[in-house]
Amino acid sequence: MRRERVPIAVGILAASGAAFFILPLLGLIVRSPWGDAIKALTAPDTVEALKLSLVASLSATVIALVFGVPLAWVFARVEFRGRNLLRALTTLPMVLPPVVGGIALLLAFGRRGLVGSWLDSTFGITLPFTTAGVVMAETFVAMPFLIITVEAGLRSMDRRYEEAARTLGAKRWTVFTRVTLPLIGPSLFAGAVLCWARALGEFGATITFAGNFPGVTQTMPLAVYLLLGTDHEASYILSLVLLVISLGVLVALRHRWLGSA
């Protein structure tokens, strides 16, 4: 591919735009107390927050796979009135302020919410300010990333393989599990990883719906927020952990959007 000469004005603006993103990350790396990293990462509260973050984010990803993949299939394959509106509503958490999402969850699943009051009075199930509430909040904000990625994969795949399998007598479930899922495997993997990364970094909806209780609902982002007011150097180290994870996800998925570039 022929190299294109970059105009000076464009180069300056592009470099300034890149610096806008790089400088804050560089500041975090430079100002972090590397000598205290082991101590900060092995502190009991940090280990507990990291453990809860992993459990909650992985649980949210599993739930998103169970419900999000069928929903993506419906969006990609079924024509019905109101489909565009339903798609917009299910992907709304991607652009909705997380705190607003947390308030919406409270109004729906809180003890006096639309569904929460029934769950509490009938089954004695209370979701807000519990570990289950953390998983629900993370699923709410992360599942849309899975849905749109899997839907894109379903729309771009060659459906002739499915038709050939049906012609040979395969049932619909066999076609879906043996043909469709393998064909959209890269999209499914990318969507699951994006979903997990978003769930791991979730803050606003979690603190609003589940609170910030150590050992119960305090995930890594919430621990960073709490340490920022009491031990800012430790908060830098924990922020670096989340930064490394996020960077790793983007690097691992770069071929998904940029091909071999």
C-alpha cells in the first residue's frame, strides 16, 4: 500500500488528538508508586474486591451469553413490527449514563419496584445492595456489547451453509449449534470479551443499585473510588490493573476491527 504524505496541519492535529489520550495514561504510569505495588495488590480488601469483580463480571458474561445470543439471533433473522424500537431499547445502556441505569434498576427491581416488590413479597428475594445486584447491574450495562457484535456476525455470515445442512436433514437446533455458532465464533468471542471487559469496569450502575459494601458489593472500580479519598497511591495501582486489562482486551481484539493492520 502506498504511503500517503501527511499534511503538516493534519499531522499536528492528529498528534494533538493522540496526546490527549496518551498523556493521562502516561501520568498514571509515571505517578504510580511501583515500589508499593505488591503491598497494594495483596491487601485483603483489594484481593476481596478483585475476587468479587472476577466472579461478578464472569457471571454477567454468562448471563449475557444465555439471553443475548438468542436476542441477537431474533434481531438478525426475524422481521416483526417494533423490531427497531426493541433493538434501540436493548442497546440503550451503551449510551445511557450508568447512574441513570442504576436508578432504573432500582425502580424495577428494588423492594418497592415494579418487579422487585413482587419478588420480595412472594419469594423473599431482595436484589439491591447484594452480590446478585452487582451481577444484575453489570449484565444490564454489558449485554448490549454482546448483542450488537453477535448480531453483526449473524448478518454477515454465509447462510448457504445453514441451508445445506437443512437440506441434508439436520434439525434447526443441530444447525444452530453445529453450523451457525461455529461460523459466528469470532463474533461470539469478541462480543463475550467486550461484555466481560465492560462488566469488569462498571461503576455507576453498580454503586447506585448495589452500593459499595466491602466483601459484598465492592468491586475493583468501587475500591478505586474509595481509595482515591483515603489512599490515593493505592488507587493508582488498582487503576493500573484495570488499565492493563482493558488494553489487553483491545490488543487481543484489534484484528476484529482492523484486520491485519
